Amino acid sequence: MIDIPKRPRWDKAMSPEQLELSEQAAFQLWLKSIYETHPRESLNFFEHNLEVWRQLWRALERADVAVFVLDARIPLFHLSQAVLQHTTQDLSKAAVLCINKCDLVHPAVANAWEDYLRTRYPSLSVVQFWVPKSGSDRVAQDAVEPLLAAIKQCRVRRKLTKDEQATRWKGGGEAEHKQGEHKWVLAASYFDEEAEAEAQGE
């Protein structure tokens, strides 16, 4: 497996120009290492456009849960091991594997892929998904609820409020305090907050 380019460290004090140059330099070093390590004839096609990687970096940084959409006809072709590893290990983000277009394959095939992915990735949720073929937007979306349920069960990282920090880490040292600035909660709690706000007309 060839690793993906990683976004270099940055902070809010950097100017846009400094950040751009830093990302360009890191990306060029990554490309150079690929071609120095692997013979060109052994390489498959891979993304050489830095802008594509920039979009991926920023999307993953801002995301709470990453949904990997896999075509049911050939799921593994659409599942990048390197991106999945970067998401779940390097960034500690929750992930859901969504087998899409399940209506285009036999149910036994979709079930077999679901079983395989659950076995290979026991810590991840795997759901089947499809969009009903209809000209009406009122058609029942039976596959939506299992996907939303899987997302809601993911644990997401949230920054503690000042009151929560004071309560949890009262008397702790600086290092302990910094480690305690975040908490892990179920994504469902944020769905509930949005639903409550909507009901109250906020």
C-alpha cells in the first residue's frame, strides 16, 4: 500500500501564502519519495493534483464522521486503505462504510460484501444503501434510516465548554488540562440538539 500525502503542520498564525508554500513543498517531497521508492512500471494511476489532496485534507479535518461510499458492484476498488487508515488512525475520526447501489446486484452479493467488510473492519459500521428508482421525491427511502443510525452511533470528538473543563480538571496541571479540553460523545446527541432547535424555531 502506498501512503497518501499528509497535510503538513500548520497554525492560525501562518499566512495563506506560507500555508500554500508549505503544502506545495510537502507534496513535492511525497511525490519524489514515491518515484524513488517504487519503479514506475509497478505503479498504478494515482492522483498528482495537489488541489484534490487539499480538498480531501480540509474535508477530513472538518468532518465528524467520514462516510466511505463503495459501489456494490466492485466495493474494494472504491475503498482506499491509505485514506481509511489516515482517517481512523491519524485523525481519529469515525468512519462508516456505505455499500451503495445495492439494487444493481443480487441481494446475496450485497449481503456477502457486507459480511466481508464487517469481518475485515470489525470496528466500523457497514450499511447497504440504494436510491429507489422513481420520478417522485416522495418515494420511501428505506435505506436512509440504517445509514443515519450508523452515523448517529459514531463517537465524535468535541471541545469541552469552559465550565466542563473547570469541573473535570480542577487542580490539574497544564499538560493534564490540555489533554482534557476535548470529550467523546455519540453523534446522535448532535442530531437531537438540531432537532430540538428546529422544533423551537431557532
